[in-house]
Amino acid sequence: MRKLAADEAELWARVAATIRPLSRELPAKTPLAIPAPAPTAKPTALRGRVPPARPASPVPVARAALDSATLDGSWDKRLRSGTISPDRTLDLHGYRLDGAWSAIDDTLERAIASGERVVLLVTGHERRGEPPVLRGRIRAAVHDWLAASRHSANIAAVRAAHRRHGGGGSLYIILRRR
């Protein structure tokens, strides 16, 4: 990746100053400084951007596996188009965290026992923001619950639901064939 020239950096700074953030959170007021071009130096061993170290999440591998699990093309196409019909639906509106976890566990157990493949999990939309915004906690915890669940070995993939099945407030849980 190349660095911007001085005139490109100035133009970019003017464009960036006109951008309005999508988030409801107010951005921190920081003066925009255009860095002076650095003198050319001999290359170092590390080149490019080195990302900062991230703290480890509790279940990074399992959650990533559920979110990016590969289904064949026909499954993904049917999920994206909304033509798939869920075998079982669980609506978590009105549940508290403990009750929601129990309901998910029970629903997955029954779906696996009866050989069903697609469970529609209606969680509601996640509400982002600082406390006292307490809504959306179930939606925020669902992926971690599924990754740590005793049924995680039976879950092939988790996908966002089509608009006709709840869109951003719902998830498809695709179970493995027995």
C-alpha cells in the first residue's frame, strides 16, 4: 500500500471532514492534522501496517467456525433468496437471558432428535449503545452461546435470516445431517 502524496492527503482530509458518521455516538472532537511527507529512509525489515495486538476472545475459533462455516452453493443461494422454509422456529421476544439460553438448548435438542435441518431463531435487533440501553443482550450473546453449546458439533452454520423471516433480527441455524 502506498502513502498519499501531500496534495492527495490534503484532498482526502477535506473529503473526510465532510463525512457524517452513521453511528448515533458522537465522534471525539480531534483536530485534523495533515502529516508532512516523511523523508525517504532505507527500508526496514517490517513493511506495511502492523496491526495492534488484540485481546483474546473467550471462544474465537468456535465462533468464527460457526459464522464462516461453508455450505454448498445451493444452500447459500436458498438462504439468501428466502426460499428455504424453517423446520422449527423459536421466538425469544419476552425471554430473559437465562430463559433464552434454556429455550435455545431445548429447541436444538428437539430439532436434532427429530432430524430437522433449519431452525429459525428470532432474537430481535441488537441495540447498541452505553448503559442504560439494556435491550439486545440476547442477540449479542447468541453466537457465543451457540459456539459453547453442547450442540455445537451438530451445528453446520449460522446465517442471517432473509427479510421475510425477520431479517437482521433473526438467524438461521443449519444443523448437520445425521
